[in-house]
Amino acid sequence: MAPFRVATRSDHHFQLAFFAPLQTVPVHEEVSGFRLNLLFGSNRAFEGLDVGVVNHVTEQHSGLGFGLVNISQGDAGGWRFGLANFAAGEANMMHFGADGLQVGVFNSARHLTGYQVGFVNHAHRSGFTSSRRAMQLGLLNLAGDLSTGGIQVGLLNFAGTGGMLPVMPVINGTF
């Protein structure tokens, strides 16, 4: 599977948001370019550089995100830096032809391919494909399913299925 990109056919290349819906681009539209979210910005899809307190999309997010909280209710690709990063869909994290990551105090993804670095990392499913890796590096790492591959490195590592053991200190995974 190739890295996904947001299919934006947007004429909106810049957004300034105070608190949705008080923003320059309506919530139901896409932005491709730069978003500055002073408190809370929300759009259907976004691709590019996202900077703000709370960065939110209802479908796909792709690119580079810096925020206290980064939320994608759909798929997320690229790199996210924040106190908390959430991807309700696939956190492909493979963007621009390189491995991507989530860096934060708390990181969560439904399906992780890439890297999570934080105090607490959560992935419902984590796995490899022929060209992708999955790794969690943190104090507490939680993965529901490591059976398709993935490595956890941390103080405590929990894997529902697929790890060496359900709970392992230091390192767990499928090798």
C-alpha cells in the first residue's frame, strides 16, 4: 500500500481559526497548505503544515502538525508533535516517502504503521508491511494486536495478541 495523501481539490491554501466555526474556511471544507489554529481549528480534510492549540479534522490529515492536541477522526499521515495525538483511523505515518511519527505525552492510533514516541502510547493494531515498520517507544506501551508485527520498547509493554508475552518489561513484539 502506497502512502496515502489527502485528495484535496481545495482552493483554500490558508486558514486562520480562532475557534471553529470562527475561521476563514468553513468546517465542512478542505484546506491544502497552512492552518493557524489559535484555539481550535476544524476542517473536513487537511494537507500541509498545521500549527495551533487544537488541530482537528473529521476525515483525513496529512503533513506536519504542531499543536497541544492533534485530532484526526479519520486517517492521519505524516508527523505529529503535541501533548496528545489521536488518529481514529489508520495512523499511516508514512508521508513524503519516509517513516513518520507521533511524538507526545499521549499518542493513540487505531492502526499504527510508523513510530509513536511518548510517555503513553496506544495502538489498537500495530504492524509491518513489506516497506513499513511499527514501533512504540515510551514508558507505557499498549497494543491490542501485534500479530502482523511491531516492536514495543518501554518500562511496561502490553500486547493483547501477537507479542512475545501479553506483558513484558523493556521490550515486546513480533520479530
